[in-house]
Amino acid sequence: MLHYIGKRLLHLIPVLFGMTIIVFLIIRAIPGDPAQVILGQQATAEAIAALRDSLGLNNPWYIQYFDYLKNIVTGDLGESLRTSRPIAAEVWPYLAATFELALFAMLIAVIVGMNAGIISAWFQNSWFDYIAMIVALIGVSMPIFWLGLMEQWIFSINLEWLPTSGRQDVRDPVTAITHFYLIDTLIQGRFDQFIVVVKHLILPGVALATIPTAIIARMTRASMLEVIRSDYIRTARAKGQRMFVVIYKHALKNALIPVLTVIGLQTGLLLGGAILTETIFSWPGIGRYLYEAIGYRDYPVIQSGILIIAFLFVMINLIVDVLYTAIDSRIKYN
Amino acid sequence: MSKKLWSLGLLLLFALILVACSEDGTDETSTDTETEGETTETSASPQVLVFGRGGDSTSLDPAITTEGESFKVTKNIYETLLNFGEQDTTIHPGLAEEWEVSEDGLEYTFKLQQGVKFHDGTDFNADAVIKNIDRWKAGTAEKFYYFNSMFKSEGEDIIKEVIAEDDYTVVFKLSRPQAPFLKNLAMSPFGIASPTAFEKHGNQFESNPVGTGPFKFVSWERNTSITIEKFEDYWQEGLPKLDRVIFQVIPDNTTRLQNLIKGEIDLADGINPSDRASIEADAALQLIERPSMNIGYLGLTNTRPPFDNQLVRQAVNHAIDKQAIIDAFFDGGAEAAVNPMPSSITGYNDEITGYDYNPEKAKELLAEAGYDGAEIELWAMPVARPYMPDGAKVAEVIQKNLADIGMPAKIVSFEWATYLEKAKNGEADAFMLGWTGDNGDADNFLYTLLDKDTIGSNNYAYYSNDEVHELLVAAQSETNEDVRIDLYKQAQQIIFEDAPWVPLAHSTPLLAANAKVKGFLAHPTGSDLLSNVSME
Amino acid sequence: MAELIRDLPQTVEQDKVAGPWKEAWRSFKKSKSAVAGTGIVIFFILVAIFGPMLAPQGINEQNLAIRLLPPSSDYWFGTDDLGRDVLSRILHGARLSLTVGISAVVLSAFFGSLLGIIAGYYGRWIDTVISRIFDIMLAFPSILLAIAVVSILGPSLRNALIAIAIINVPNFGRLIRSRVLAIKEEEYIHAVKAIGMKNSRILWRHILPNSMTPIIVQGTLAIATAIIEAAALGFLGLGAEAPQPEWGKMLADARMFLLNAPWAMVFPGVAIMLTVIGFNLMGDGLRDALDPKMKN
């Protein structure tokens, strides 16, 4: 196992290295001058030239690249061109915001998706099964940015149940410690704020959860069907054990492996794929941060930000693969 | 993986949803009083204003930023020697209570307010002013951008030196007369900062701002909110009226308005003109108009065919139905533009009537110019700006107007950064752009946007006319107001005939507020002083 | 030896072509959802072809006097902020969305398969290089990659199409690579190799035809995703240009009027969703019919 993990980690190095090159080249290929953007429309040509100079943008590209690489290797993520603050310090609140949203969405997806899949499989071809699978089909086909807008329209504007956007009550802001507001509010014993934070999470969380929920429901159903048909379960069922016990004790364990893969893959996708949801719900997350950075041509932020996301993405996949082996020792790696 | 775990998870989720939903029946205010009521039982609850806006500040050091969203906050933390009027750009006392100008316009003497303190306890006096000016003068062009563009000319400092006559009197000696000198000093970038603080914090000063203004800095959660609170020792008696102001970032205009309607914020900047009617109809809200000090225009790159021909440019001026555009996309909240600057600016030439909407005349001019019907590129602004709330849609109307006179146009658009760069390089045929004035001076429109010196920076149309150049340069150092006005009027007449642009509109940017907000006056520069604002 | 040459390829090909396809068609027809999906897809293809003729109004007929009208008998889906008929624009939009979705997938399937076949068939360092590039591309959040590509090329529908094609290449590439690896090990390939058949011929005659099934299945499902991705780019202002009636862009435009004219937002979204449902159903049906093994 350790050997396997080590091998996977080694394998990561060329991927991450390749990413630094690609990100660097892509960014330099985007037309538009960061100096111009930083100084704004009012800037004079001399001021822009001077700023380009002091930002090192006039150096040849390979020197810029090696500077960048040298910094990355020494753990220095650079400074934002726009705010001139270190990215390492700046990025955490955004990451935390996205993590919180993505994990919340994943929680919904796992709970709703797995239960729906299990019930569908158990009562195969019942009305519940049909409806659940139709809903799942609509779910995977949903343009989630549209879903987000419709949610706002229905639940926020018309019914006024939930807040439209943001993470917290602006008038009573959460004192950030970890920047996971659910945790921060609990640490401080502010249960009123905790509720407010949950309320803000629901609409974007549901929008973001839609696709993984649908996929997990389908996967769970498919793998549960196979398991349920097995002799093992039939025996348990025949013995008259209660359905709940049968499913959750025996069947689920076997159905878990493919579902786990989906969970891992989807969690990774949520990190980057949250841009649209974050845009619609004004969620101060990493997706929006990067999207705005592209707009501002804030090279270091784009470079380091994408690298962080990609790193997390491959790490999550690695963890899932490791869990995979741990859960099912039948799967062997060489 | 026991059943307990799963059912627990399920239960927890449903419980959360239930609690969250049932909680909603109660009003927002009730949670407020719950949390804050305990501390302030006797006095009324603290006066908090939440100001929703589209973008975050980049820096809270006004001297180093160029961006409106930053000045919106620094305006309330810092004060300038001179102030603009409440809703115009006339000059009023600020940290300087009175001032004198020498005959030759080379010496300005300012009497400073006494008893003013910075938020960190440092005294405000002549020494502090000098330290600020020295700091700006020592900075590089890219760091102290506004100082360099306003107070330097061809690399030479216009402010030669500043002398303290006594503790509360400073004398500015200029190297050459500058007509808009006082107006420039009143601009937000020249807010006086605490010398103790900027010496102590160095590079970090921009996130630890200290000024003399009515509010002091509390916290800054990047891309989310900036909080400032009442400065108890503020020198103006009884001000500010608010205890706390939160500047909240909500990027999307519609979402921001939704937040206002739901009471999550109290004041919203950047309201879509199309929402005007629904805000006016809502008794809980008030619509606020920001006095116009901008121009939205269609630039015709003067060096590119077919717009290198004056007749073609005039034809396009006749072709565009400005009023229809204003009715549809500004909901009437704009004035059709005639000259490159709004009529409120001193020196505006109101004898010019502009080109009327007349497609027939336009066709004749095109025929006379021998225009061959070649397709042009029409660049549509990809972002909303106060001077152009919906560039893409206006471009579609312009496209149709041009088609009506037989000029086929292809709409193209780029991302904003790319758009500006390419337009600056003169790569556009016709492009939409605009400008919001910095200090309400004619120079800040005519010279900045249309002088041949500014080609490559803000003269995107590549308009170059030597006669105009001479007039504009003369006006810069002309201290006789009447002569100066006359120079600008002449320049506008020539610009009108040359028709380098189609001036489209001077828009009135809209804000909306909760009806409880009192005393808010929107300033044409876009940075609003909040010391007189209160909540009912 | 001679027998082998005569025998093997024919039997294999007939087996793989005639039998299974017929079989697949039978099971495809039996699946209600697959038929429904195909029905929806055909409906939208017809709309894409004939929509412009059916449209009650021109797509670019502006009439500022009738801005943002709610749905009525004259304007079934209401009007937009330039007073244009939303129904007519949605009918035209079908053509844009389908063109972008299908062409992007065809492009990425082509290049993805090409790279996948090369990597899988030739192996060794070529495989390593190509697979690493796929790994790298897949480690990027795809929408960010698409945004970056569009930023380089400039926003337009064509460039959005290219961006979507690029981000989908590794999906096809990996799929085909693993398929090729599997086929390569089958006996008949060893056999034809042993008799000295040229690489290009083996690829062309044997490996490619046998890799078609997963490409078709994956392709159909990818069209569904591509349509959403195109709409997402349009929504972010990085896709279609005015006045093109692209659905994602129509949504973004309508968003400004969420408070005054919510209906303007409903219809483009429903159109996107229905089209995507159609392709998903059809793709699922194809997968079950053609390649039951791929189900998981």
C-alpha cells in the first residue's frame, strides 16, 4: 500500500511540472496587459511602461518562467499584481468558502443520492423508482446556472424563504477563524449565526449538488441491483431480516466502491466547477477569484490558483484510489 | 457504515432544513436585536449602513490607487485640503479653512483647520501636509499614479515646494500656473494620511489606512466587505451620524437589488436603468440619481478608413438615433450628448446644437464622401459602466442604425482588458467607450480624451488637430477664467466639425436605498461622503 | 497460414459488424427511454433545420416599443429587452446550440481518437507523453481551461466551440487508448501482425472499426455536456456574440430582468435542458444496446 501511494506521488511530479508550463504559456498567450488593467482606463502610456518594468513583465518569458518555478519550488506562491498581497495569505478564505460549499453539496448528494438509489433498487420498477430515475435524468441534464437562477427566483424572491446570495448576514458578520463559517460559528457558540450560514448554503448547495446527486443515485441503484440479486442477499431476505438492516449492513458495503469513485471524481469537479454557482450566488469562492483574476490578467494569481486547484484535484483522486484499495482488497495494483 | 450513521446523517440534514425554513418566518430585524440588543439597552440600536457595490477596493491608500471602488471607501477615511461641493465639483474648505492665490498664480497659501487629529492620535498640522506631499513627490509614476498625472508635466513637478509658514499655514510654490490646481487638490487621491502611520506601515499602509475622516478603518475581508466605524474624536461636531458602515461586494446588479429589496443591504450602487420603475413603485425603497459627470461615446478611429474621412464621420453622427437608445437602455435617465463633456462643466459650449438624427442627410454625406459600402467592425463594450449600462445592446441598435444608411457593421467584442488594449492600439474601426470625470474640469475631458498628446493613452480615437492642441494647452495654464472658457468653447467648435466621435449620452447613474436611509447625497465623482447619512 | 489469413479477418469483421449492430438496434428499439431520447433529439434537429422558417418573427427585428412583454397569444414566449420575439430566437438558437455541441464533439472525438490510437498502439514513450498530457489536461477544472482558451482566442461562438473541443479531447483519448490496448492483445491482431500486415493497415482495418462503439456512445453523451458547456460560456459572456440568439447568452441577458420579466429566463433554460435530456437518453440507450459492458 505504501509503495503504491509512493508511486502515485512520484507520478504526480511530472504532471504538476507539466501544469506549471501549460498554465504559464496559456496565460502569456492571453492578450491584454496586466499593467493596463491595474492602472485602469485613466492610465498614461509612461505609467504603464514603468509598471510593466517593475512587475518584471519586460523580462524574456523564460526568465519569467524560471523565476516563477523557483518561487513555487520554495513554496512561494507569489504576490497578486492587483492587490500586491501574498497569494498564500490571500487564497485561503476563498478556498475555504469553496470547500465549505462543495462539501455541503457533496453531503446533500451523498445522503439524497445514495438513499434514493437504494430505495429505487429495492423497489425496482415501482412508481418511486420511475420518478426517482426521471428526476435523476433531469438532474444530470440540468444547466446548473439556470437552476441557480430559478432557485433564486422561486425560493428567494417569491417565497422569501432563503437569502439570495452571499455566505452570511452582512450586518452580523461571522468572526472568521478557520474561514469555514459552519465551524467558526460553532466554535464561538453562535448558534444563531450557524443557522444563518446554513440558510445561505442551501440554495447554492442544492444547485451544486444536483449533478452529483443524480449520478450517485444512478450508480447506487445500478450496483445495488446487482447486489440485491446475489444469493447472499436473497438468503438474508428469506431469513426474514428487516429490509433496513439487510441493505445497510450487507448490500451497501458492496455497492460502495463504484459510488466512492463517483464521489471522489465529483468532489474534484465541484472545486473548479463551482465558478458558475459562485457567480450566481455571489459566493466569495476560489472559482470566482480565479475568474476575476483572468479578467484582471493577474498572472501570479491565475498561475498559483490553478495549480492549487489542480493539486487538490489530483490529491483527492489519489485519496479515493487509496480508499478504494483499502475497502476492496480484491483490487490489486502493481 | 452502520445504519445509525446514515440515518443520523439524514436526520441531521432534515433537521437543519426544517430549522432553517421555520426560522425564516421571523423578521431580519428580530435577529439583529437579539444579538445586539443586550449591549445597548438604553440608547437606540447602533446606526449601521450596509452599502452594496459591484467590486472590492484594491487598496485603501488613496494615493496609490486609481480605482473608483477604492475611493468610495477612502473618501470616508481621509480628508483632502479642499472639498468638492456636496453634489458638484465647486471648491469648498476642507482641511484647509481658507486659501489665497498670488497674482501670478504661482503661490497658494492655505490656512489649516486647527484641532484636527488623525485616527491614530497624531496631530494634523503643516508638518503632516508637507510629509504627505513629500511622500507623493518621492514616489514613482506607477506607484503614485494620480499625483504624477495631475501635478507633473513632462517629468517636472508642478508643485515645486511646500513651506510651513507656521504650524497651521502652508505655502505651495508652483513651477508654472495650473488652472485646475485647486480642483486637483480636492480629488480623493490627495487625501491627507497620518505620517506616523504611513512611516510605520510602509508597504502595508494600504491595508491599515489612517486619516482624519469621519470614519476609521475596522476590517477588510477581501472581496467580501470592508467595515469602517465612527471616529469619536472627529473634528466636525455631531458628525458622522452613523456608527458603522459596511461596504459589501455583490458583483451582479440584479442580485444586489434583490438584496436591497430583502433588506440585507441598505444602499445599492449600480442599479440597472431598467429597474427604475419598479424601485420608484416600491414604497420601502428610494431611487437616488447620481449627478452626471460622464460621457458615453462611439469612437471613430480617425486614422482608419472609412473614418479617416470627415464626411463619413459626420454621416455616422447623423445616422445614430441617440434618443431611442437613451429611452430604451437608460430608461430616459440620460441626456443626449452633443459635446465631449457634460453641460455642467464650466466651459461647455451650448451654442453647438449637434448633429440631428437624419438618415437621409447621412446617406447624402456618405455618397459625397464616396464611401464604398465596405463592412466596418463595430466594437461593443463587454462590461457595464455607469456611462454605458448595456454596451452590447446599444451596439445592436447602432448596428441597425448604420445598416439603415447603408453601412454594414459587424459587432465584435473582446474581454475588457483586451478591448482596451486593442482599442488603444487603434485596431478598432468604431468602438464604444466612455469616461467619468475626475475633478469636473474641462481639461479632464477635452485634453485627456482628444488632444494629440494623449494618443496612446486616452485618445482612443486617434484624433489629432494642431489647432485644438494649441487651444487646450493654452487653457491649462490660463488663470483668467473668462479667457479660459473661451478657449474651451473654440476647441469644442472645431471638435464638433471634425466629429472624431459620436457623443452618445451623459448618463445619470442610479442608486437605490432603503427608505430609512436619510441624508445620502450621491456625488458626481462616484465617491460619496457618508458623514451626513443617518438611518431613521 | 494461408487459412488463417483467409479466415480470420472476415469472420471477425462480420461478427463485429452485421450481427451485433442488428442485435443492438433491436435492443435499442425496445428501450422506451432510448426511443424517447431519440425522439427529442430528432425534434430539435428538425427545429434546427426548419426553425427559422417556422419562426413567427425575425430574430433581429427590434421594436423598442414592445420591450419585455410577458407571454401572450402574439408572442408565445414574450419579448426580450430589444422587443424581439423570444420564441423566434429560441427556434433559431437550436441551430447554434446543436451545431456547437455536435461539431465540438466531432472535433474532439477525431483528435482524441487519433491521439488515443497512437498512444495505445505504439506504446512506449509516445504513450507516456500523450498520456501525461491527458493527465495534465484532466487535472485542470475543465470550465477554467475553456475560459482560458476563449480568453486567448477572443470570445465568439467559434472559439467557444474550439475550447469545448479541446477540453473534451482527453476523455476520448483515454477511452480509445484503453480500447486499443485491449484489442491489441486479442489473438487476431497478433495473427495479422505475424503475417506482416502494415501498422497503418492494422489500425485502419481492424482497430479503428472495433473502437467505434465506445466513440459513438461517449460522443452522444458528450454532445449533451458540450451543449451545457457552450451555454455556460455564453452565460459568462465568453461565447456567442450579439445578436446571435444563443441560449446561454439569452439567459445571461434575461438575468438582468429577473425582477421585471422572469419569463424571459425560463424558456432558454428549458430549451437547453430538453435538448440535453434528449442526448443523454439517447446516449444511455445506445450504451445499453451497443456496449453493455460500459454500463459501469
